[in-house]
Amino acid sequence: MSSSLSHNFSLSQPMEKEDSAQQSARDCQWQTLFETAWDAIAIVDNQGRYLEVNPAACELFGLEPEKLLKCSISEFTEPEFDFLARWQLPQQQKIRGELRILRLDGEIRTVEYAATAKSSPDRYLLVMRDITERKQAEAQVEKLTHQLSQTQAQLQETGIEPGGNAAGETHRLEQIARHIPGVIYQFRLRPDGSSYFPYASEGMREIYGFAPEELRENALKAFTVVHPEDLDRVTQSILKSAEDLTPWYCEYRVRFSDGRILWLVGHSTPHREPDGSTLWHGYIRDISAQKIAQLELEQFFNVSLDLLCIADVNGYFRRLNRAWETTLGYSVKELEGQLFLDFVHPDDLAFTLEAISELTEQKPVLQFTNRYRAKDGTYRYIEWRSIACGDLIYAAARDITERKQVEEDLQNSLKQLSDIKFALDRVAIVAITDERGTINYANDNFCQISQYSREELIGKNHRLIKSGYHPQEFFQNLWQTISTGQVWQGEIKNKAKDGTYYWVDTTIVPLLDEHGKPKQYLAIRIDVTSRKEAEAKLIETTQLQQVILDGANYTIISTDTNGIIKTFNAAAQRLLGYSSAEVVDKLTPEIIHDSEEIRQRAIELSAELGKTIEPGFEVFVAKARFGVVDEKEWSYIRKDGSRFPVQLSITPLRDREGKITGFLGIGNDITDRKQAETTLRQKTQELETTLSKLQTTQTQLIQAEKMSSLGQLVAGIAHEINNPVSFIYSNIQHATDYVNNLFELIDLYQKYCPNPHQTISKFIEDIELEYLKTDFSNLLKSMKKGSTRIRDIVKSLRTFSRLDEADLKEIDIHENIESTLLILQNRLSGRLGTSEIIVNRNYGKLPLIECYGGLLNQVFMNLLVNAIDAIEQQRQNLKHSQNLDYIGTIKITTTKISENRVSLSIQDNGCGMTPQVKEKIFNPFFTTKPVGKGTGMGLAISYQIITENHQGDLQCFSTLGKGTEFRIVLPIREQR
């Protein structure tokens, strides 16, 4: 249909055809299109029998569905129409054509059809459109056109111009064509390849944008608007129709100069003219709306995130969208033609087959889920929504693997929560309250320990079991913590219904709403009453145990399983001359042993254990590895090369599972063992028992250096001593007066009765009356002096404790320093076997300082204890000759440095520290002292007290080997 037909086109070029039935097949997914389609749609088997028809087909054949389904195509077609011969095509091949239907009522209808041969096994999809009226109009047009041509030829032969009756026939033809959609036309292709439209209706203007008369001599313009991508296909289809004289059918696009694009479908019948030209009679109509709908549906099919597919009832995939590639990893080509069940998980085959059987009965399966194999071998959970349409199954599915995993995780979480709740109810005291603290759940353990029934607890708050032990600030802090959504942990003393008390280790977890606000509180408690009672007893024995440890003259060295020293106690440092820093994490105990003794012990153990023991660390622990405490006499070699004998006991250190994590060696100096072996053995056993007890209770020890506890202890002692001492002091004078009176009375008796009875005289001699009179007076004076000293000590103790000074108060800072020095007098005076430490006081004239007296006492205590420790460490570090000349000194200096600030300096000549250590001394838990000698909190707490509680400053100046100075700056009055 183009002037380009005059070009050299080859009839062997491939021609593409669009499948007009494809739209109907896809629309059948939505079920309603099959029922409401204007075109007749039928599915037939390979014998031409109707298997399924839509209402339009019933209307076309004039029969009810049940009657039509009993018929075959051959019953309605002319004898020469051979269904079997015409449709013997490869699977999925599409064919088009026209046929005449002979209805049972005698009416003949002409239809054009589009069929997909074997759209599924032994099935054909047939779409028919009734074109009877159109064919009649075409025939009438052809007849009128032929008559018009004859009339015009006759008139031209006689020299008469066309008109009159011919004009009437043309007018009649135009009237008919005006009511037919699209354009009715005649198209002639000459042998030379040129073409023209002998006739075209006015629809040509709408279809091609040209007036019919513009194309009457040359059809070139019509082909200029054919879309370039479709032009070759259109021309090839025309040439093919001309060659075979088969009906011409083609769908193509035209593009106008304004950018508009129309989809057209052309259909015409050719016949050969005597001059060799080919003449087509037919029509062309606009199918843009149908094509747009078709393309939109195709785009939806391709871009859908859901898995869309079409399968036949035998379970073979016919068509799939691209979402399958993303989900399963197969390409669409790899899946098409494959059996649906080949990808189903073996465990899901049974109910998948059951679902398919229900689909064949026209029962939709909704939310059906099975597992499908991906290309990588894994299985994905697929949720299906399927519907059967004839012999095809249309399905939309989606991958719900992640949702399944979430559901499984949720179930596991719920199971875990249930298990946790069960476990908690078995071992813990559990309560749940609302946001105001009202109890709405209490487990059996809560009822049992509180001795309240569940009914008595529900609806109440925890004030019901309040013991009165904790201050109000304790609970204010608790509520402030949990009301902000934070977890609170601590120990609380509660009161049971019968008035007894119990301790619980408590964890309160806020349960938050969607806004992050607490809506409930979960309290989990563990009864620790027994532990608290044990701790109370432990506190009582802590001082005694500390004295035992400090006074013990034995070394404690622990190692890991490879022999690297991990612990090197103070006695070991003192006796061996090594500092902890020199050996911990660096050396093995072999450094302090005689190599010859190690070699000899290896020989002995090899013989005893029946296996070779190499000289080295293994000789110390070979027996301990078998759980045997290895006790043996060894020679310890000091850092200076000197030696001393020890009784070394080595035991394994085990974790909770019993696995050996290291070894502990306890060495006792046995130099005097020959003289007191029995006594030493007894003491060694006592020390081992004590050590074992300390090891088992180590985790329960509270921080030994809490100054608040020390303050309470000191205040209690001061109070208890003060009363009896005051009683003694106040009665000494009365006792003196009474005794003097008695002595005076005795003198009078001796004066006026110089010769008493013999019994009296003997008693006077026995009691040495004259000496008693003289010595008893001295005794009373000593008692008075001692009680005065005790009163001064009590006063200092009360000054140190400052328990009644929780608020700011003006104090004499010198008085607090002196009270602290009094507490430490035992260490300063050298009564513990060390040399005396000199304290130089350089006090300036200071006003009363507004401060927290108790807290400052804690600072003074920490700084002075550190100074004493540093001096003692320096004594250990110095050589013997240097140690004789060394005098430990602490210098305390106070000065007023400004109108509102004073300075206090505590300086020692101890061991000093490195810059690296000095940078960390105020960090919590940092300590350079051996295990058991400090907690690492003293200086950190001191720094906080000075800087935060008093807005002051605490600085450290130190030189290694020379000494350390701590300088405190305090405001005289708090800045308000």
C-alpha cells in the first residue's frame, strides 16, 4: 500500500504479525473480559469441538451455551472449510482468516477469526468477530464502484462527461461509506510497482490525513505517514498478499506531522486484473484505543512486583513476567515450558496437587502457600492467588520468605519470652506495676517471701513492704531513673507481713509505649538475705582478716597456665626484692629459683609420675595438674642474689567448670623451721584455711576503703567510748577524795589507837599499807591522765567522722587534719614494725572554711594514706645502706592565697611516680598498689569531692624516686 512498493522488495523477507487473540487471552486473567467481550471467544479441541464459549459466541451462533458446547466447528462451516488441515500448525503458532458460519436458523454470518493453534495441549483458542454487515457494505461498494467505472467508461467512449445517474450512484456510495467506521477503499498495485487508490471513502482524511482525491492517482502520500518501524512490514505483507492472492491483514502505525500516532488495522481481499495488476477491496480502521489498552496491560504485566504467570492444566508454564527472574534467579526462558511441580518442595507436593485439583473445578484458591526452589538451590516461600480460566491457570504470587522468617522469629521470640517468664517465675520474685507503681501482677515467689496473698498485693504499691531502712532520696533516685526509661538496679531491704526483714537484689525494667514512655514496670528480684547476712558477718571479720594478711610473712605468687606471673603480693615483693611491675605479665617463677634444684626436681617427678618432665615451669605444676597440692621445700633467690628457704605449696586455680586457669604458689619462709617446725606447720595450716576462706568469699567482699563506713565505725566507737570514759573521768576526783578521807581516818586510828589487835597489825603488814597509800595516789593521777587522753582521742574521732555535718558548715581545717593524723597515728609512729614517719606541720593563719567536714576528712585520709604507702614503698626500693639514712617525712602546709581561697599541700619524700602514672591517678579503679592494697577509687573520689562538692582544685606534682605533692585549693565561702 505504498509507492515504495515500486522499490525492489523481496517476497522472501520475514514478516511479523501481531497476534490479535493475545489481548483476549491476557484479558481472560481478569475473568470478566471473557464474559463481556464483544468478540466471540471459544476454546476448541483438536477435533474442532467447542469446550468453552463466551456469551458473544452464543449470540453469534444463535444457540444457548449448553447446546453450543455439544457442537463442533464443522457443523457451522461450509464443506470446503477443513479445520484439521488448516490448523495443523506448530504449537503456539497463530493464524488469521475469514470463514462463513451457517447458523441452524439458516442465517449466514461472515466472521474474521484469529486462532492460536495448540495454545495448550490439544486445545485451540479461537476469537471471532462478526463482519457480515461490513462485508455486505464492501460488496455493495465494490458493486457500485464497478458500475461507476463502467458508466464512466461508456460516457467517455461517447464523449459525454460523467454525471447524471453516475453522480447519483457515487452519492449513494458515499452515504453508505460515511456510516462505516474507518475508510473503505480500492487499492491497485500495477505490475510496474506503482500504486493508487481508485476509490477511498471520506474516512481517509481521518485515517491518513489526506483527501481521497489526493491519493486517486498516486498512493505515495499514504505511505509517507506510515511509521518508519512498520513501513517495511506493511510493504512486505502487501507483496505477499499480491503474490499468493490471500487476504491482506496487517496492524501498523501511522505518525502525523503533529506527533500523533494511530494504530490501524487493514483487511482486504485481492484479485488479479487482466492487465496483471492486483486490486484489493477492503477497509482500514483505527484500533488505537484497543492497542493502548493492550500495551498498558502488557506494561503492567512486565513491571508488576508480584509474580504473574499463566500455566496450563497439565502444570506447564506458558508465560511469566520478569519478577520471577528477581525472585528465583531463573530467566523467563528457563521457566517457560517447564513443569510447575518440578520446582515445588517435596514436602509441599501433596497439598499443591490438591490445590490444582480444586482449580480445575473452578474453585479459586486464596492465600495458598508453598515452597519453591530457586536457581541457587534454596527454597522461597511463595503465596499464590490463582484462578482457572478454561484450560489455563492464571496466577498472581508473591515471595513471602522474609515475612515467613519474621513470623518464625516472632514465634521463637514468643517462645523464648514464655520460657524466660517460666524460668523467672521459678527462680525469681517477679512483679509488674502500671506507670504509677500500682501492682497488677505478682508471682508465687513474691507472695511467699512477702507473706502477703496475691489478692492483698494486687492494686497496692510497694509501700506495703517498705522497711523504712532506705532514705527518701534512695527512692527518689529510683523513680527518676525508671521514669526516664532507664533500667534501675540495686539492693532493697523490705519488710514482710510478719514484721521480718529480707533483702532483694532488684532490677526494674521500664516497658515503653510507642512514644518511648514507660507504660509498665517489670521488677525482677532475687532473695539475697543470706548473702547480706554473710556480708554483715564478713564486715565484722574483715579487719581481722586484713591484719592477718598484712602481717603474714609468706609470699603469694599466681601464674597463668603458661607460667607467666599474674600476682606478686607485698610479702613476695618485700622478701624477694622485686616490685610487682618488674615481674607481673613478664617473668616466670623460675627467676626466683635455683636452676639446679629445678633440674633435680624434674628427675624426681619423672620417676614419680612415670613420664618425662622437662626442667622448667612444669616441675612446679606437674602434680598440681592432677589436682594434687604439691608441697616442697625450695630455695628462693632474692633480686640481690641472697637466698632463703621456703615451704612452697602449689595448687591449681579452676573456673566454675573445673577447668584449670592458672596456679597459685604460697611460699613460707622456713628459716626457723628446725626450731619450731610443729608450730610453723600448725600456723601454715591455719593460714591456708584462712586463704581458702578468703578465696571463696572474695566476690562478696565490699570495698574495704569506703570512708563512709569508716566514718560510721569511728563515730560509733567514739560514742561508745565517750560515755564510760566520761563516767570514769567525772568520778576520779570523788574517788580521790574518798580515799584521802579513808587514809586520814586510818592515820587517826593509828594515832589514837597505836596498839591495834594482832589481826589488824598482820593485815596492815600484808597489804603494805604505807606503800598502798603512796602508790594509790599515783594510780588515781594516772587514771585521770589516761581518761583525759581518751577524751581528747574521742574528740578527734568525732571531728574526723563529722556524721552530723551533711550540710555546709564553717570548720577549722587544721582541726580536721589533726583528727585524721590521729586516726593514722598507728602507721605514722612505726608501731607496726616500720620506722617512724615524721610529720612537719607548717600551718598558716586560716579563717574558718565553709565546707563539708566529713567529705574533707575522707580526702585527707586518702592523701595521707597514699603518702604513707609511698614512703613505705621507697623504703623497700632503697638499698640497705641507703635505707639506714632514709627518714620518711610528710610535710603539711596551709596558706591563704587570696581573699576567698586557701591552699593546702601534703608533700612526701616517698617513691614518687612516672608521668604516665600521674596522668591516670584520678581515673576510677586505677591503682598501682598490689591486689588487696587498694581499690583505685581513693584519689578519684577525692578529686570529685574537691572539684564538684567544693568547687575547688586538686593537683598532683611528682618526681619518680623523689616524692609527691598533692595541692588542694578551696574557696573560703561557697560561691552562690
